[in-house]
Amino acid sequence: MSKQNGSLQRRLAALWLLAVLLLAAHNAWLWLGQRASPDTDILALLPSSRNDAVLQQAFSHMVDSAQQKVVVLVGDRDWEQAARAADAYLATLRPQAALLAPMADDAAQLQEQWLGVFGNSRSRLLTDDQRRQLAAGSAEQWSQQALAGMYGAFGGPRLGAWQDDPFGLFAGWVQERARETPVRPRDGRLFVERDGKSYALLLLELKAPAFSLQAQRQVVPLLAQAKQAALAQVPSAEVVTGGVVLHAAAAGEQASGEMATIGAGSLAGILLLMWLTFRSLKPILYIAASIAVGCLGALSASMLLFGHVHLLTLVFGASLIGIAQDYGIYFLCARLGTPTEVSSPRLFRQLLPGLALMLLAAAIGYLGMAATPFPGLQQMAVFSALGLVFAWITVACWFPQLVGPDSLRATGAAQAFGRGIDGWPDFLGGHAWHLMLPAAAAVIGLSAAGIVRLQASDDIRALQKTPQALLDDQIRIGKLLDMAAPVQFYLVRADSAEAVLQKEEQLKQKLQPLVDQHVISGVQAVSNWAPSQRLQQDNLQLLQRALLQERDGRPDALALVARAIDERPDWARAMRQRMLDKAQPLAPDAFLASPAGEASRHLWLGKSGDGYASIVALRGLADYRALDRLAALAGDVPGVQWVDKVGEISAVLKYYRQYMGWALLAAYAAIFALLSLRYRRRAWRALAPPLAASFITLGLFGWLGQPLQLFHVLAGLLVLGLGVDYGIFLLEPARRERRYAWLTVGLSALSALLSFGLLALSGSPPLHAFGLTMLCGMLLVWLLAPCFTHPGNAADKDPA
């Protein structure tokens, strides 16, 4: 029978070797053949509005509109100097046009573009002030205005000939549209002025995906080189740069560095521990093999399931090293404490219940993370859980074949550490338990007081850490260009495009008081440029009544102009017809298809689902205390929805923080039921250390002023999943083997502290919060585990 078992285990080991070779080949094909690269888009980690496809499309429109753009402002107090610096900047970029190229924004072409799309509809386009003036003004007043425009030297800017716009209405409408941005044409460039400086605006288009690591590595040095060229040309110049690619590159560089640091630090620490314990390369190679197979399997499976792997998943997955080695350490330390007459396959069968419980407990912790709606957390959980499964199978298939009864020998340091458990205090009995009771009560009291002080923080902005220089440049650009926020806007829906435009116009009327109060500086909407057909028709009728028709037997404004310049009535009739010929309806599709509509295309969703939809964006929103007022206005116009992506995600974080808190309690109950099947009345002893450690950690955070976040709760799941392993280690063996079980706990705890504890050094706030919780929690579990599982004088009995 033993021979049959041995033959079966050898076949399983050979089959697993074949599977590992296939995993290695698949990874080589992915990363070398297909040139796959980790995703760096932080938005990919956040939940999408899966129950509202139109809302998700709207958010994607707002984000995607800026994703491939790089905005550069080159300024100086002397405009000529700023222009020279801008030329030097562009000269550096010109050889790399296939990667980064200026967008087609030749200021000299702006007038032709505007005339081309709006010229034939100019008699239908009026501002609100013009509508009021037309309703109240007399024909005489308007004729005087037309004459002033004809003869006056300061008649104001004009698009086209006087005969095309005799009353200056179209020029006034264009001027109001131009106030949507402080950018103006100057000397064939785009120009903005503020604080005594003149800035040349350079709009650049990134040809490669902004979240491509390769593109980031090329673009960031190129932009730095261009900035140096501009400053070399004009040392006094100011160069301000903003773009998604810069933020993605900074996050990617940070994550790559952390992945290398955390992964290398964890691996080096674990290998050092193995060397100090066994003073042999073989155990180190065995542990490294199980970890490597776990990582290969996690990468392959994640790519097959998700189609990509996020860079932060790899950073988090680097901590997988600290868990995957537990199974191998458990087997190796058990081998040290087992008589040589017991074969390794037989030993593995004895250890199998404990190993299976360890894997199930860790899987329950990761499944709690996978239950959230955050794609990033789901991917991290699946990556880590699958990595553990692959590492576990590696230990099960290979270690009994590789590690013989005489293969290992513990070093003196390892033996001394194992003996240390004999002097550990016993919370459940022993001679000094009554002395420890006051100390335990004090710790419980202080922890409870800390938990009372604990505050929660679910603001998504607290989970982002952007380099200050990039943040300063982005704020500066936002102020200079009066840009709209991409994460707060109104979503407008209706059954037709015309109804959408009408709802936009109603909403803008509701928002006008907030513009007057300087709560916002204005709105961006397609209806600003292509009004609804109803409003266009009302404008045309108003213009006809006020300017082109006799009132009470008195001549109209054009007839009065004809008399003043001594023209015949035929001239007035021809002018009327000329104005009516420029009254063709303007459709939103025609506007958006034109070069003038390029900057507004992201605001129009068009046909979406069963209806039509658009976006109304807000400019100059600086005081976020006004968000409630803005949200309340949405209810005044049917079909309008206020979208605050920051508030929405923060609300989701709060909901799932509370939800996962209950899930954590449910996980304790599930694991307790699982342990009770094997340990019966002793099952609580394995759960007490992680429960006490989590309680003390929360109290510590309360005293330190560390706000509670979802990621602290998720770390609590892993404190449970890993911490219960230590109880299993110490409950499984008899008294004579407890020293090697304690060695297992020590190696496992130190490895977990190295891997997860290093996450506390991460610059990513979510990973930092996760790592800090794991650092405190696992350290406490390590110290408390023997206190609850101490055998006392009843080591071989079944204590209550």
C-alpha cells in the first residue's frame, strides 16, 4: 500500500512539474512575446456605474477627453519672450511628432472656422442680454447702433462684413461664447494673461495610450527636455505642464519602485531567516520554488481572467511572498520535530488537515476583498488567493518527495528560539495568571477608549497622493484656463436631442444665480453653441419683430438706417433678405462635426440607451461647500441628474467599510465553525489571538488619530486569515513538538511582517493603510498566540 501511495505521489509531482513548465511558458509568451505590461490607470481600480450605462459613459467621456492631452503654458512678463520660449519648446518636440504633436489650434484659422459653422445661422443666435434689449428697445435705438457700427472707429470686434451683421448681434453672441475661456488668439498663437504674465498655450496630443508604461517612459523625459530648451532660450520664463500621462507616470514609477523594494525586501528577509534556521541552501530553494510557482500561477490566471494586471496588484502581490512560504515552513519545521522513522509522505498526510485549514482561512480573508465592487481589490484578492493555491499545491506535490527524514537539521539559533515558548506567559492558567489579569484589563480598557475616539474617513481624495509639483502645476493650469471639473457635472437625459437641449437651457437658467454670486464662473454645454430649435425659432421671431417689421405704422430699424445713409427702400429690403438668408437652423450634430465643435464633443453623448444624453459641466467650482446647492438644483429640472464622482465613490467606500465590517464578523463565525469540526471546544483558542490583536490595533489607531478606512477593515480580514494559522500551528502538535511549532510561528510571523509590514512604507495611501494594519495586527497576533494556546499542565488533554 505504501508503495502504491509513493508511486501515486511521484506521478503527481511529475504532473505538477509539467503544469509549472506550462505556466512558465505562458508567462514568457505574455511578457516577452505579447509585450504585455501592467495597467497604471488608477481609475481602473474604482467601481464603475454598472447599473447605469449612460452615467458610466458620461464619466468616461469627461475623463477620456483629457486623457490624451498635454497642456503646456509658457509664460513671461514680456509676450515676445514667452513666444520665443514657446518656439524653443515646440522645436524640441517636433522630431517626436509620432509620439507627441501639437493639436490643430492655429489661431489664424479660428475666425474662418466660426464663420463656417455659425455664419449661416447668425440670425437665430442671440444672447440673453440681446433678447432683453430687442424686446425693450425701439427701432430708432437699434438704427443708431447700426450707424455707430458703420461709422464709428470703436465699433468693437466684428466677424465678417458690416452688411452681414449690421446691428452687431452676431459679434456680441461670439464675444459671449468667447468668455467661456480666457484663452484668446494673438499673433497666430493661443494666449492667456494673468498676474502680469503673458502665457502661450500649447495643446499637445499624445499619440500612444496615456497609461502605457512605454509611452510614459518616453514622454516624461521628452517634456523635461523641452522645458529645459525653453528655459535655456528664456531663463526668466515659466513653464507649467499638466496631463494625465504625467500623473500616470508618477504613480507608475512609485509603484514600480515599491514593487521592487517590497518584493526584494520580503524575499531577502525570508531567505535570510531560512538560512539562519537551517544553515542550508536546500530549504531556501524549496521555499523559493513554492513562492515562484505561486507568482507564476497568479500572473497567468489573472491575465486569463481579467485580460490585464494592474501595477498596484503587483505591488500588493509582492506581499504574497510573506504568506505563500507559510505552507513550506510548516512542513519543514514539522519535519525537524518528527522522528526519522516517519517518512515525509506520511508526515504530509498527518499535516494535511492543518494545511487545508490554513489555506481555507486565508482564502476566506481574500474572498472578503473580492466581494467588494472595486475592480482593483477584486483583482488583488484573486491574484493573491490563486497564488496561495499554486504555492500550496507545490508544497503538497514536491516537498514530500524532496525533503527526506535526514534532509534537515536545525541550527542552534533555531533551537534556542523554539525553546523560548516554554517561558511564555499563560493567560488561561499557570502561576502568574492572576498577576497578568490587571495588565490585561488595562489593555482592554485603553483599547476600548481608543476605539471610542476612532473616526472614520471615506473621502476618496484621502486615498490619493500626487507629487506636490504635479499638483501645483495642475492647480495653476486650472486657474489660468478656468477649466471645468471632470468629476462634478450634470447629466441631462431626454427622448430626443431637441428635448435634451431644452433641458440644458432650463438648467442654465437655474444656475445663473450661482454664476452671479461667483459660486461658479460659468457652464459648458452644447446648447451654448447650438441652442434648441425652439429657442432658435423664438430668437428669429424676436429679431424679425424688433428689427425687420414695421410697428404701429412706423418704419423698422433697417428702413431708418436706409434713410440716414440716403439709400433707396430696395436697399433695406435686400438687407432684410440678407439677414433672413442667414437664419438657417443650426443642429448640434453639425456644430460638433465642425472644427469649432471639437472642444465640446465630450459634452454630447447623443443617442444613449433608449434616449439621448448630454453633459453640462461647471467652470470655476472652487468652493466644495456649494456641492449640496448644485445637487439640489438637479431636482428642479426633470431628466437632470447631478453627478459627483468623488462623492459617489466616497459613499461607496463608506458603505463597503460598514459592509465589510459585518463581513469580518461573519468570517470569524465561519472560521470558528470550520475549526470546531477539528478542535471542538478548543477552536476558540485559535481565534482569540487575531480577535484580540484587531481590537488592540483599532484602539491604537484611535489614540494615534489614524482615521478608519475600508482598507483597514480589509486588512482585518487578513489578520484573521493569517493569524488563525498561528493558532493552528500551536494547537496541532503534541507537547514535544511545540518547540518546532513555535519556530514555525516565528518564521511565519517574521515573514508576514517583512512582506505586509513593508506595505506600510508605501506612498500609496490605500496600501499604506493596509500595511500599517497588518504590521500592528500580525505583530500582536504573534505575541498573543502562545498565551491562548499554552498547554500548561494539561497538554495532552482536551481543555475547555
